[in-house]
Amino acid sequence: KNEKITFIDTPGHEAFTKLRERGAQIADLAILVIAADESIKPQTKESIEYLRAFNTPFIVAINKIDKPGANPEKVKRDLSELGLIVEEWGGNIPAVNISALKGEGIDELLEFILIMAETLNLSYDETREGEGYILETSKDKRRGILVGAIVVDGQVRVGDFIVTASSYGKIKFLEDSFGKKLTIALPSQPILIFGFESLPNVGEIFR
């Protein structure tokens, strides 16, 4: 519908606690994915704690509804025991049944995201100096220090001086998530930054 959505995918495996915490902190809104045949796992509870801690609005996506043994109603009941009541049961948390494998419910999920974004009145100021979050860092033998980031406000431009709590530099060039060269990056845009003098810490704010 001529709208753009940037997804930050945080793995559900218990080893990725820090990634889930950063995801909850950075996102404008979250999608809490719960398998219909497994219901709530320890990492689901952990994700809910992060969403509550950062007051991140979220949608529940009950996945794998095509699998034998899928029980979306049990998921909703288990959520209610954690104090999370879905809209269908009179609460305020949107929930949608989906099958990532077959594509069922995905259009409805995207519709929920757009409605919530409109309700939250998400906006930014293009005239501000750019700022965002460091998502990942690496060292490339040929290109040097590479920093994956997401812009949250203002504009980030090639030639800008850039600073975090632990590092600084001057942006030599930018790439989008498809490897295309950019001169300017806008809010919600995932970018690769070249120009830091040293590796910044993941999770830091850059300005």
C-alpha cells in the first residue's frame, strides 16, 4: 500500500537474549511471534518482559496454525495468565493467526502494523542532525570497520562527523540493506556505515 516497513528480526533461541533486548528497545512497535503448537516458551516470557520494560507496543502473531496440534486458543489463554489479554477476549493487544509457511494471515498482520503505526502517530524531523542505533559491527579485511545501524531521527549524510559513547569518525560512504550506495539516509532506514575510527559497541546510540 505504498508504505515502507523495516523489520529487525531477533532470533527466538535462548542464546540471543541481548538481541531481543535491543530489538525491544529500538523498535517503534514489535511483533511477538508465538508458535501455535508450542505456545509460550521461556524466551517468550523474556521478550514480554523487555516489551513491558521499554513500553514497546506490540502485536501477537500466532504462527504455524497449519501444523497438526496447533492450538491458537491455548496461546491466548496462556497469554491471559501472564496478564496479556488479546482484543478478541476484550483486551487491548491485537493478535492474528498466521502461517509463515503458507502465507496465511500475513496481509492481516501487515494491516495491523499500518493501523498501529497510524495510531501511534510515528513521526520524525528531517531537519534534525541524524541519530540512530548501532545494530552490529564487524571488521572487513578490504573495507575496514563496518557498522550496521538504523536511523531513528533526522538525516545521516556522507561527510558527516559521527560519534557514539565509545567511538567516533567521519562517514566515508553509506550503503542500504541491499548494498546500494547512499548519500543520505532517512529515519527507519537500515544502513551500513564506513568511517568509524574504532569499533563502537553494539546497542549504542550514534549522533
